[in-house]
Amino acid sequence: MGLIAYDVNKYTPRQMMMIPMVILILSLAILGYNMATTGMPVRPGIDFSGGTAVTLFTTDTPGQLEQKFQGYPLLSVGEGVNNGKYLKFGPMDDASLQALAALINAEYPDAKIDQIGASFGKTLQEQALLALIISFIGMAIVVFLAFRTLVPAVAVIFCAFTDIAMTAAGMGLVGIELSLPTVAALLMLIGYSVDSDILLTMRVLKRQGKLEEKLSGAFQTGIIMTTTTLAAVAAMWIIAFVGQITVIWEIATVLLIGLVLDMMNTWLTNAGIIKWYVLKRGGK
């Protein structure tokens, strides 16, 4: 008896794909709305929109800092260990930037100020988009070479796309901005998605036996792989949350959202497509 019983006969391929498709449509609607309002599918951070990041150590509360810098485009105030504070400001003209720097240096001499210009942020946007496109193209080439069959290959690529789209929508819902670290997390999700999808497809198409047994066996192996990764990422999330390490916390959050959605897309969407494909060819 397996670790988890997966009753593949309980639902038809159409029923298996129904919930993921509804979530995908909602996700695309969220991304479309963000695109119309911000110009990007996910609200960009200062890495892509330009702005100023300030790291300082003070006993001032976030509320006090917001009041102190109310004359500037303060976007957020994050807290770290040892009274560390992380302030993010939106784009501003040179005069405002110089005035802000003078105020910070006077109040907090040990503060670190990092400024990203809007044009440089635009360049980073283009490079991040190019990285995602190249990753998808590379993944698609490998998948087509591995299967040399249209439907299974397209199913794997489609599931990778749905993982990224749903995760990006989830980022917007929980308030995580698109930045260089979160783009890296999305790129990692492409690898995680393809890994489990290829496992499922190879088990079903390349092995002998009944369809139900092959799907169940693939599920047992795949779910253990994914939950092991989830446990490691969850540990990273907890450590980052307790230690208030914002960048690591954002990466871990994106990975957690993506891995949970990947389980759904692999074992409902991809499994539904593969089951339909095998049954259409007369397999059992």
C-alpha cells in the first residue's frame, strides 16, 4: 500500500483540469489588471521602477520614520535585527534626493543609501524579461527533445507557464513586489515545475503496465520529492521570518506559493492531459 492513495479513476480528465483552469483565468485577470495599472504584471520594486533604498540602525519606530520622511515618496519601512530599518523611496528629482541624503546623513551618520535610476531600472526590467524568455525557450527545447511528441511536451510547457502565472498573481495578492530576488525565485520554479512534470510523463508514457498503476506510482514518488523541497523551503521561510531577513523571506514565500501550485498543476492539469492523451490512443 502506498504512502498516499491517488484514485485516478475518480475523476475524468476534464474534471481534473477544471479547478486549475479557473484559477489560471483568475490569475491572468489579476496580471492583466496589474499590467494596465502599473505597466508590469506584478507591481515592480525599486529594482525595476527606480528609487532609493536606505539601510539604517535606529530605535525609531516605523511610524516615527514615516512621519520624519513624510515629505518624500516613502514606499515602505521594513524592520531587521539589531534595530535595523530598511526604507524604500520612490523616484524623485535630484534636488529632493540631495535633500533626503542630507537629512539622513545628519540624523543617521552610519546609514547606507543606494539609489537606482529609472533608466537603469528599465534596463533591469528588460534583462529580467529576457532571462525568463530564454529559460522558457531552453526548457521547451529540452522537453521536445526528451519526448519528441507534441501533446506531452506541450503539457509540460503549459504547466510551467501556469505555475509562473499563478505564482505571479499570488505575489500580487500577498504584496510581494517584483525584484531581482523574486525573479530568481520564479526562475527556480521553472526548474521545479519541469522536474515533477517530466517525472509524471516519463512514468506514464515510457513504462509498461496499467495507466492507473503508473499514475499512482508517479504520484507517490513526485509528492515525496515536492514535499521534501517544501519542508526545506518552509524552514528557510521560518528562519528568514524570525530573523527579519526580508530578501530571503520574499524568495521563500514565492517558492512556497509556487511549489504548492505546482503540485496542483502537475497532478491535476498535467495528469489530466496525459490521462486524456493515453486514453485517446487506446491505452488503459
